[in-house]
Amino acid sequence: MSDFSYYVNTNNGPRGPFTLERLKHFIGNGAIMELTEVSIGNTGKWIAAKTIPGLFPKTETTGTNVSMKSKLFDLNIEQVLEHWGLEHALREIIANAIDEQALTSTRPIEILQDRESRWHIRDYGRGIEYQHFVQNESTEKLAAPNLIGKFGVGLKDALAVLWRKGVAVEIHSKFARITLAMAPKTGFALQTLHAVFDESERNNMVGTEFIFTGIPAEAVAKAKSMFLTFGNVKCLEKTKYGDVYSNNGKAGVVYVNGVQVAIEDNFLFSYNITNISAAIKKALNRERTNVGRTAYSDSVKKILVQCQTREVLSALVDDLKNVMQGTNKDESSWLDVSSYAAATLNKSEDVVFLSPHERAALTNQQVEILQESGKEVVLVPETVVQKVGNAVTTFANITQEYRESFQYDFIDPADLTQEERNVFAQKDAVLRFLRNCGYNVDVPIKISHTIRVDGSGLEPDGVHENGTIIIKRSTLQNMARFVGVLAHEFAHHISGATDNTRTFENTLTEMLGFALSDMIAYLTIGRVFGK
């Protein structure tokens, strides 16, 4: 019989040929058990492995060769995480390898598949040993920043799931060769899963290597996708609380120290939280699943209100326009975040912020002022405008800048048309009337093609500025309009008050009373004399 005459029936079909010694090696790492189907030669006739002479030694332990020198450690798995898949088990082992890399500042970990379809996870740290199984939590990891693993807990759960899924596991370091086996639990009439420690076969080895038989490539790919380090995502900005990443138009992912803890379908970005709050620590349970948003939302907000880059802030502000349609991302609905983004972007960009209602209410004249400013209009919800109105450029700021830069285009009365001069001449009658009422009306009156807009960005017919009354030329098209505007501006001059004040209203009312009294007197005299 040829030395290479054995085939093994696996979940992925027959594998082989293998020598008898190779089969013993598979038994040693748990890949072949007593009832595993084996064929002698490529005959397709499968028999139980235990029936092959010399393949299995007599032992009470199942699943591996356990020598007299082997040291057993009961993993004490009370409940296997039934809903975990292979990818979750691999996640724990990858996380431990990455943590060891970080703790020891050694070369990056390796994940690869060999010619026999076995998967390897290798780090170049200090090497796994017996006490890693004894301790439930690594005090070293708990004290170190930017790590997520609790080595004992995660590793034991991972090994239990792998065993339940029929995956053979072999672990190597300079300290030991470790496999898995079911063995009697001390003091009980039952068997439990144990780690089997044998002398190391690699005394000069650096680091730790896990070897898995029976894991499909898809499970490895899923496990790697749970780690930021293996993702092809762009980091947009780093802050003291964590980092912001592009999600490439896909669902957002929330990582904690580089390990995925949640998927957010309506997030604008992905996040890696590196400053772990008490809420997150509490939520990172044994399973590391079902971490609710309440655990990490505050951390995400803290990250965002530390951002300074245009790429992040502009994306947030651009998304605000979707609020009115209800299609915005979740981050834009957080008032503190959207307000911060608007205020920060305002410092570096030539923009003006308006609510949709404000923009719709603008007159053509106000729109022209806005266009002349050259600023980009950013529409944001009214709540954002109210919260950050004093910290951003608004239409009121644009109007004020326009007013301050405005220059009048005065006209010499001699250059008016005859009709305009006739109307303008009525100012003398108005002045006589006001003087007869006891008002001081010694104030220059000028005509201008243009007029300075008011605080709302609207163009009035007249203004009272610096002791001068200025009337817009177009007002001279109608005498009643001109006289009314002139009287209005005289009320400002006499009262020294602005529109919508009690002092101005009282002065205007008094002037109107004088004018109506004179009119009534005139009409009365007319009736007496029959006119």
C-alpha cells in the first residue's frame, strides 16, 4: 500500500491523499475524530477513523491525542454562544492578535491560507501561555488605551464556538502546543471542553499562531470585515475622542478601538471611538453584539463637535437641506452637531445661512443684495438659525454690510425735469406749515437716484441720516407721495427716534393732528363764506 493512501471525507468533500502519520497529526489538532469518515485509497468506501489500526491510542479523552505529559485546562464554558457564527469566533482571535501587536509594537499580524486549505492567524508578540487561559480578564489590556480584548473571556468563547462548529484548532507558541479535547470534568460524571497543553514544537518561535481546519474563506472574510484595519475606508479626520471615516455611500459602521460594534444604516459617516466612555464599557458585553445607540451616540457627537475639516463640516451642512424633506442623515438631526458645523464652517467659508422660510420671504430687491454679496447661501433649519444666529453670517449681516458700503447718487435740483421740480417745490409749503406748528425744521433736503436700504434689506422712499433728509428721485412722480415721505422723515428729525418707537409715533401723531386741525378750520371757513 502506498504511503499516501488515505482520504478524509470533510464538509467540503473528500480531501487527500494523506499518510498515516499525517492522519495522526490531524487527530492531534482535532481535525479528525473517531467517527470521521476515512477511505483507504481513493475507493469512495468510507469507514470510521477509529477502525484503522494504530491510528487512535486508547484513551478516555475524545477529540485529540492526550499523552501522559499533557496538561488539561477546563475552559468552564457554561453556555456556548449559540447565535455566534464562525466569523464571531475568529473576530475574538483576530482582536487578541491585533491587541498583542499594539501592546508589543511588533509587526502586523498575518491572516493566510495554506495549501491544505487551513487558515492561519499569526501575531509576533510574546506568545500565548497557560496563564492566558487561567485569567478571565487581562489586567494589562484593561489598563491599556486603544485595546478592546479581554483575552481570557473572548478566547474561551471563541474556542467553544469553533469546537461546536466542528473546526479543528491548533495553537502554537514557544511555550506550548495547544489543542482542544473533551475530557472528564473534575468531580463530575460528565465531559467538558478542555484546552490540552503539550510541549512546544517551536521553542524559538516568536509570537502566537492559530491554525484552523474546516473554516470556509467566507467566514474569514466576514471576520476581517469587522475590523477597521482591514477595511478600505478613508479617514476624514482624527480627534481626541475618535475618528471620522467615509462610508463610501454605504451604511455607517461604528467601531470601538477598531472593532465593529454596530451598523447604522442612516449615518452620514463611520466612526472609530477611541476614548471609551463608561456607557460603552458597560455595553460591550460578553457577546459584543446588540450595542445600542444610546451607548455610543454621545461619543459620536463628541467626535463631530471636535472636527475642523471642510470635508466633514461641509457634508454635515449640505445634509441640513434634506431636513425639510425628511431625507437627512441622523447626524444632521442632532442640533448641537448641526449648529457646531454651521458655526465652524462659517469661520472659514464665504457663506450666509438662511432658513427656508427666510429665503422664500426675500423680495427681489433683497435677493439682489444677497447676490451682490457674492456669498454662498446655505439653507438650514430654523432651529439651527436660532441657536447659532449670533455666530454665523445671516441676511441681517449682509444687509448691514451693504448699508455700510452704500454711496448715494445725489442730483442737483436744476437737473430735475420740470414736473419733478414742481413737486419738489412743495417742500416749501411743508416747511412753512411745520414752522407754524413750532417745529425746528432747519435741515437740508436732498434728492438721490438711489437710497440706502433699511435693516431688513428693503429700499425705502426716504431716509433721515446725519441731520439730512434724503428722498429717492422716483418719489417725485407723485406730489402726495412726496409730501407724505417728507413729513415722515421730518418726524424722524423732530423726534430723533427710529421707526416703530413710541417717541416717533407720538411725534407723527402730533404732526397729523396739526395738519387735520388746519384742514378742518379751512373747511369750516369755507362753509361760513359759502365757498
